[in-house]
Amino acid sequence: SCVLAGVAGAALLFAVAHLPALGAAGAPPGAGAVLRTLLANALAGLVFGWLFARRDLLAAVLAHGGAHLGFAAAALVVWGVA
């Protein structure tokens, strides 16, 4: 359907938009890091896009923010940094 195609396209753009974070984080620009970033963020983008399509923008934005908070908390617990 058109909604599915839109969500998939937006998820791919969402993934690509997160690539500059690799450089900002100081990660080496290897193929593995790029692939991991693209796959993880494309999957997240599909979830956020589905939330947007089924609920509304606020649900997608809150889920995105919640994911960042969760990752920051995990980094704090695991590595002692946020």
C-alpha cells in the first residue's frame, strides 16, 4: 500500500540522516559501523513510522525520544558515560 511505501521510504531517510552521528561520536568510518547504523536506524524508523501511521506524530516523537533516553541510560550503566 501507499502507506507502507511511505513508511519504508521515510525509514530509509531516517537511517541515512543518522550517519553523521558516527563521525560526531568518533567512531571509525568502517563498513561495519555504517551498516549497523543503517540497519538499526531503519528498523527504528519503521517502528516510528508505523506509530505515526497508526496513531499520530506525538506518538512517534515520544517513542524516538524514549529510545534516546533508554540508550543514554544503558550507556551510563554499562560504560559510565551518557
